[in-house]
Amino acid sequence: MTDVLTHVIAGYIVGTLLAMRYEWMKPAHVTLVMIGALSPDFVKIQLLVPDGFVASVLGVPFSWSALHTAGGAVLVLCLGTLALAPDERKRALVLFAIGASSHHVLDVLLLTPTGYSYAVFWPLTEYRLPSGGLYLSTDRWPAVVAGLSAALVWAIARRYDDETPVSD
């Protein structure tokens, strides 16, 4: 679970840094980035509803793995924005996409046995980027580094908010 935690914390860091840059961003917007960072891991639904079960119910070959690609992220993010008010959808879609992009960037850095990452850009291409080889998804140190970074960003953001003059 350190992998999931790391993605959520990375979304918090990115969202908080964006909130420091853009005045319109509120805590709810940071949450959208965090949800976007978690969205490619919706593929873990296969732990509850296995591919084989869905394939047997539908009568066609089926796999959840497409959710962990750029194409799957676009689909999930577009469906997720439908739950929001129409005037917030564009902004939310961008924030979701920023979070999902951070997830894919971190996953490309994983150490893999083949030396190549997964097909991130599917369905556009099956090309597999070379793996960054920095860490395993089971390693705990990325979560620790992310947590410490988040604490630092949180402290900086609080100080930044205290120093920012309130306009009437």
C-alpha cells in the first residue's frame, strides 16, 4: 500500500504547489489533484472483481489493466468530471489530469525485471518507455520521502498563506 500512499501524497504536493501559484485554487481543488493521482490505481478493482468473472458475465474477453494507462485515465477522469457541476468540469478535468500524470511519471520510474515500463500511452501506442529503475512499488522509502516532502510543502504553504495579504 505504500505505492498508493505515495501517489496520493505526490498529488497533495503538486496540488498544494499549484494552489500557492494560483489564487483560485482552494483545498477542494488540491483534493481533485489527489484523486487524479490515485485514479490509475482504480485498476485494483480487479482484487474485488477479477477479470475472469467480468469476462464470464459479459461473455467477451475483459481486463481491468487498461485503467492503468493514459487512455484509461482519460476515460476515468472524464467520467469523474460528470459528477461535478457543469461550470467546474473543465477546471476539474485539468486538475484530475495533472494528478494522473504525476502517477504515471512515478510509475515509469519503477524498477522492473524487463527494464521497460508498462504501455503508458496505450491505446495510442504499445511502446514501453525504458524503466527509471529507481525503486520497487513495495519499497517504503518513497512513501517516507514523499511524506517528508509533503510536510515541508505544507509548512511552506502555511507560511506563504500567512504572508499573503488578504484583499477585500
